[in-house]
Amino acid sequence: MVLELLFEYSSSSLVYDKLLLRKLEESKLEGRLVKTDKDIKLYVEADDSDELELFANELSLELPHSIFLRNTEVKVVDALPDNDFILPQSKKLAMSFCPSCLSKVLDESSQDYYNPFCECEVCGYEAEGKRGNYHSLFEQIANAISRDSVVKVNTFYGEYYLGKLNEKCNDISFDILSYDLATISKYTNVTTPETVALGAIEKPLISLKTNLKFKMDFEGVKEELLRFKLADDFILHLTMIELHKLGVDCVFITKDEMKYETALLLADFKETMEPIECVVSAKNIVILRGTKGLPIFELTNEAVIPYIGTFNSVIKEHNFSDKTVVGLNISKDSHNNILVYGKKFGLIEYLSFKSEYSSVAEIFKAIAETNESGIKLLTNYKSKFPELYEKVSLIIFDEKELNIYKLWGIISIVLGYSNSNDIYEAADILENNAKSFVGTKGPRIDYKLQNIKSKVYLDPLMVIRTAMTFKLAGVDSLCLSYGVVESFVEFLSGQLDEIKQNMNNDVVVASGSLLGNKHLFSKLDKEVSINHELYFNKELPVDGINIRYGGNELLHN
């Protein structure tokens, strides 16, 4: 009898490969491992079905979940395959602890009980340190934190400061380290897919909106949108276990230098690594930033056009070079557009989101010159918000080219949501407003197109005008901000449908840091997937090193 265990696993890290082969070797059963770029199949043979059932049950306990795991299936097949995967020799990635090592560290009869330096061929950080039982030391550190002390901690991948959640947090940039998933569920609006991702072996950071219970228990903390994570090395995990015994289930963790009362410097980390941050929809997970636990990719040293590099990075990761691909680039920092690529016709910029305005006064003047309704809108705005009109009319932009995020910054300024003249800071406020909105529908903001010198652009004035109209109508700031984001996704979905009719493209790929907006990402994933095969970067962050990985190749094809 042969059992086939299928894992739709999109990572090249070899974590699952090593765990499956290790379990197969320990079982003494005959088996084969077959691997493609999309999945891993483990075949196990035994005369007795009970042996196969025992193997499958034990594997389920020893195999961690991964953010790269999409699906699993088990079925009985006729025979073992002829081919077999040979594990390549490669350096182990820095990875959080696996279930097997965790069980050793928490087993009082084990030689590795409370030994933070326990690791295996799959997990760990290859940190140097003396093996031993450090239970009493972790008790001391937990007691110090519970007494409201700040503790400096050397993890296996960097230096951090830990402390109880209180007024101290308002002066630093911090994340929340949680004891378990139940604690995160208690204090946030976390979804089921986000909960599953938080518990994965990669232990990502995920930005979540805190709830009323959080405000009641930690009333000194002002921030409402915070990044949460579980412990991703044994230094932090054992600290959190001892804190839990004292009734403390979440603490702040920061790299900002703070005055501290005691230190836990067991680990001598070899290099500082940035933990990954993810955004999660019902169907997909994308990596926004970070490097820890991710494979190393070969990057080009040439100067790369950002939107070309990021577009091609998704094509390369998914091997789409022979397909007709539509690419959506929505970075906060660089040029935004919709591109189309095919081997027959090369690279086309189908639609640009670029606009050029140097000041709010210039925008107001352009609105007034559009038509009579533009004049009326501006007159009503000036009459109802005279102080705001005078204030924002003086704002001049340093940015030569406005993309979608900068346009949102201008809208935020014009609507009076931001006291800053900085477009990025203003855009952050509008985006956070949208993230904090708990409703299901915002007002419809008009995203329209215009032709300039035979090229198609987004008309920024229409977006700003519509937002001003809803401001005059008294629409709540959170709802209106959500409408700005939501309507943009609906506009994109419509454009992609039109492109498919004209170009008959095979797939759509999306990249850029705007995907980090939970509402935008989830709505985009849901709506676009109805009529298109939608893909994102697999193992690369959607904005950053993916640009250098993609390079300028598409320009030369």
C-alpha cells in the first residue's frame, strides 16, 4: 500500500523537504520525495495500513504550518514513483524553532529543557552559546518585566527592548509580542487567515486594529493600529512562557534605544535580520518587508527602473516569461502604472497614474477652470471651510511626480485630515483612517481617465473633486478615507477587465507597497480573481529587493 501526501508549497527554502525526508528516515519505511516548483509529493509504502496511518499522524504533529503552504492532500496510489528528489547541499536559513525542537525545550526530562540554543538541521540561527538549563534566568527576566522594568534582550537575530504595555510606548516605535494566538484574538479584529499566518514557522508581523478590550487593559497606549507577532526564537519564547505564568501575555518589543534596568544577553547573534511582515487576504499572503527566514536571491547591480524591476520579479518567480502578462504597480514611493508584456509585442505602458502639480493652489485653480460645477464646488468649499482653504492654499509640493499614494496625501491635506505639509505623512493619515474603518462600504470616489498626447493617464482632479464633495456633505473621515481606497480598487478591477477583452492576457500580477493596506489587498484579491488569474511575489517582498531581482530584462526582450 502506498500513500501519497501532497503539499502545495511555494518556497525554495527546503524547510519542508528536510522535515519530510527526516521523518521518512526515522520511520524506516520505504518512500520517495518528488518536487516541482509548485508542490512536494511524499510517497510512503507499507504492508500494514496502520503503519501508514501512524506515520501520517506523527507527521502532522511534527510538520509546522508555513505561510508558503497553500493546500495539502492525502490519497492512496498504486506504486512508488521511479524518480526521487535529492536534497541539495545548501546553507540553512535562519528560521524559527520547529515543533520537534520546541517539544525538547519544554520537556523536563530532556537534556535541552529550557536550553535556548537547541536547534536542528531545519530550524535555529547557528548562534554560539553554552548549552544548559536557563530556567531560573528566564524567571528573573520575566519578574523584572512584570515589575514594569524595561529589559534589553539579545535575540538570535538582533538587539531589542521589552517591557509592559503602558505610556512608555507612546514615545517609541514598537510592535507587540504576544504569548499565543488566543491573546491576539482577544485584543484585535484578527481574521482566521491572519491567525493561521501568525502561527506559521516564519512567525510574521501582521498589522492589526486593536479593540475595546485592548483599550481597557492598556489605556495608556494611544496607537490603535499595531503590528503583532509571536515569539520567533527561544530567547523570546521562553521569556513569554514565564511572563504568562505571571499574568502578562503581551509586551512591547522595540529596536528604539531605551533606558533599561536589566539585560538578557545570552545570545551572541551573528547578524541583524529584519523579521518579515505580511498582509493576508482570504486567498493569499504577500510579504511586505523583511528578510529573516527567506531564501537569498541573485540581485542585479545595474540601475533598475523600479516599476520594470518589480513587474519582472513576479514574472520570474512564477516563470511567466512565455505568457501575456498584465502588471499592476502600486508602490508608495515610485511610479505607478499598468503594464502589459508579451513575447510578440514586448512591453507596453497601458495606463499611467502619474500627475504633475506643484501646489494646492495650482490644483484649486485647475478645478475652477474645469467647468461651472468646478467653480461652484470650490466656492462652497471656501465658504464652508474658510480657515482650511486659506491654510492649504499655501502648501507647495517638493514632489515632481505624483503617484497614487501622493495623490491620497493631497486629498488628506485638502480634506483637513492632516496638519502636516508632508504628502507622505498626510497619505499615512488617510490610509490609517481607511484601515480603522469597520464598515463595509464607503462613498464612491470617481477615478476617471484622460488622454494626454496619445497616452492614457488617471485624472487626479476628478478624484480630488469627488472627495471634496463628500467632505462638504459631512461624510465621516474614516468612511470617506475608506471610500478613496475602495473606489481605487474598483477602478483597477474595471481597467483589468477591459484590458483582458482587448489583449486576451493570460495572467495579472500585482506588486508594490500599497498592497500592505489590508482593505486594498483583500478587496483587490477578491474582485480581480473573479475574472483573472492573479499572482503576487512568492518569496520576495512586494517592494524593495524585488526591484533588483527583476532588473531591466523586459526592456531588452
